[in-house]
Amino acid sequence: MLYDTETLRQILHGAGCTEQDVTRILALQEAGRQEDVLSQLKKQRCACMQQLHEQQRQVDRLDRLIREQAAI
């Protein structure tokens, strides 16, 4: 195990995981189910990337409106 339980909990919370997600990942870690831990971490990463892409689309829309308003 790279991290003790409390450090891993803090890292997961800092990465935006819900308490439910943290509990699930920690339980898998305690059970020695590393492949499942890795799977859950990848799932969380995917969710973060989806949020990031949606936020980028929002910024792009605002940029377009700013450019259009500046051209008036």
C-alpha cells in the first residue's frame, strides 16, 4: 500500500470523490483488491474529465459571446 488510510482518504476527497466513493475505494483497498481499486480510480478520473470537458464547452460559449459583443 502506497498510502495509509487517512492519507488516501484525504487524496480522494481532494480529487473530488464523494464520501460514498471514498468508502468504497478504501474498502477495496483494505480487502487487497487492487485491480478493483484501480478500476474505481479510473472511473473517477473519467467522471472528472467529463466535467472538465463540459466546463471547457461553457468557457468556449462565453468566449464566443464576448467576441460577438465586442464586435458590435
